[in-house]
Amino acid sequence: MKKIKLIKFLFFCALLLLFSCRNCNLVDCIEDGGFIKIKLLKDGHDALFGSEASINRDSIRFFNMATNFNDEYISYNDITKTMDLFINDTRTYILKIENIKTDTFIGNTIVTSTGECGCSSYQLTKVTMNGQVICEGVCENIIEIQL
């Protein structure tokens, strides 16, 4: 009888230990990249937000060349009045605004930390637009694009 109680106790302890450990198979790591904030301007006015907006959100496409031109998610931030675009490390993205403008973006990141399951945190360190560097170092400032 004591053996059965001991086996039950050890089994319970093993289950408790198993479930108390972090299961890294259930952890989704964030992608290697970061967000850039874009503000579209036309004649010195915000072209996307406000009463003088001249661009419709439906006319904007953002896609990754590596994913067969499938549209990427665009986050419209009403507080900062920006489009927030996620740029993966070293991938080429196209931002197409109606028939007005087409820009190419490439970002570079660094690993800022690594967690217990091997997941890393990243920071954009450089973004180019049409081959020209538009941010370097910490890319957290709003990038203004003239239409």
C-alpha cells in the first residue's frame, strides 16, 4: 500500500515538474525585423490623415518580393498619423501608392537579446529607400515621404 502511495506521489511530482517547466515548442518567436513609421505628405500636408487627405488607404499596397507579391499588413496609427510597416531583415519590400509613387525598402537588424527558449529580440539599425539610407542607428523616428 505504501508503495502505491509513493508511486502516486512521485508521479504527481513528475507531472508538476513537467508542467512547471516552460515548453519552448509552444513559444512563437518574433520575426527578425522591426517597424518603420511612414508619414505621407503632399504639398506640405498630410496626404493620408486629416481633412486634407488626398490618398485613400485602399490605394496603398505594401508587399514583400520574397512572398510572390502577397500584400503585407499595414498598420494605420491614428495617434501618430503614420503607416507602421514591418520590415524583415534584408528582405526587399515595395510600397506602391496608386499610380503616384512606388518605393523599395530594405532593412537591416541586430539581435538585442536572446530569451530562454532561444527566441531573439531585434532592432532595426538601417533602412534604405530606393537605395538611399533613410535611417541609421535606431530607426524609431517618423520617416516623411513626399508625394
